Amino acid sequence: MFYLRRFLPFLALLFCFNSSFCGERLTLGVSSNFLATMKILKKQFEKTYPIRLSLVSGPTGLLYAQIKRGSPIDVFLSADEKRPRLLEADGLIHPNGLFNYAIGQLVIVRKKGSTLSLNLNELKKDSSGLRFFAIANPKTAPFGKAGAEVLKNYGLFEELQSKGKLVQGENIGKAFQYVSMGHADLGIVSRSFVLDGRMGSRVGSFAEVNPTLYKPIKQFGVVLKGKMRKEVEAFLNFLKSNKAKFIISGMGYGLPKVKVSQL
């Protein structure tokens, strides 16, 4: 074992001499909801390729604005389809550089120790025991927009808002934090959060939201203009591999029927 450790740097150097990827780095703009999943994908990708991935995470709207201002992001993994389409319309992406990589799914969660029902029909009948209900900002966060659709379908959005019981986080991670820290009793968040062992342990029980109650959260990615190169191709090939799909699905996302396009 001692000798193996001594020779590892030489083996790595030898691998670099035989690889056109050695020492290369990609910068990914990752929506807040997908960060935990992307961290797992990053580990697997870097085991396969000698390419380092730098992750820049934040609300989709903020990342979009940063890209518009010239942020040095190579690939943008959005929480919606809208922003990637806008970037495409503005001529800011690689030709045919648009792809659907995941379908977001919603759950309703409650804080630890709460006995409030996860059935929104019950909440509609009596919300007197509820202090606060958390969602992400519907105006800026795709998961917040979907969460608002769910509440509106139950006739709860305006009711909770008028009673001052609806709190909005700047992104879906903040909405989850409101519940996990006990500031909100219930919340609608990404299913990926509760399937993440570390994060899921911070809240009480959860229930999946009927997907017919909100428009599909199609999460699109784009390769930015002038950023297509062999390292990006390697990442895209990995993203459509069975290993990556298994991780994405296991973290609570649906998989698109259309494969990541050959760029």
C-alpha cells in the first residue's frame, strides 16, 4: 500500500500525458433545486473524466441575469424551460445547444413535531392551526410558480395570502429552509430535497403532490455560445448516460422522454 501511494502521482501524470482532457475545467450554472443532485453527478463525472467541474448555484432567474451580463458559465442547468428559451432567442447559446435534462416534481412537507394534515383539502376546511405555509417566489422561481398553481387549485393561495400565512422564499431551497427550521408549518418544495438523506432528515413527513395540479416543471439546460468544446461534449455524454439517469431519477426527478441531443 505504501508503494502504491508513492506511485499514485506518477500514475496520474502518466494518465494526463495520454489524455486530451488533463487539467481542464468546466463551469456549470446550476439551479438551486438541482444542486444536491449535481454534487453527486460531479463526483461520478470526475471519477470518469480528468475534468474538474466548478458549480455556481443560485435561483434560476439570478443565474440567467448573470449570464446575460457575461458570466463565464459554460453550461447552464436551469429549473425551467423559459430562461433557456430566452437565451436561445437572444442568440446566446450554441446552435442546437438546448436540452431537457430532468422533470421537477413537488411534495408537501411539514416541520418536525407538527401534526397538521398534509391533505390540502383538510387545510382548506380549517387553516386555524396553521401559522405559516412556505413556497418559493412564484415570480422568480419555477418551483414557486408550480407551488402557487397547486395552492390555487385548492383555493388556498389567495386565502393564505390574505391571512398573512403565506411566506415566500427567494428560491426553493429557502422555502425548504423555512420548514426545516420550524419557521413554517408546511411547505411545497422539490421532491429531491426530501429524498436527500441529509436534507430530508431536517423535516417531518411528506406527501407527493398530484402532478396534474401543476404544469410539468421541465428543466432545460443550454450550452452557452462559444463554449462548445470536447470537455462540454464529455459532460453532455455523461449526462445522458444510464449512470447519470439513475442518479437523477433516484434524487426525485422525472426523466425526459427526449434524449439529450447530439450537439
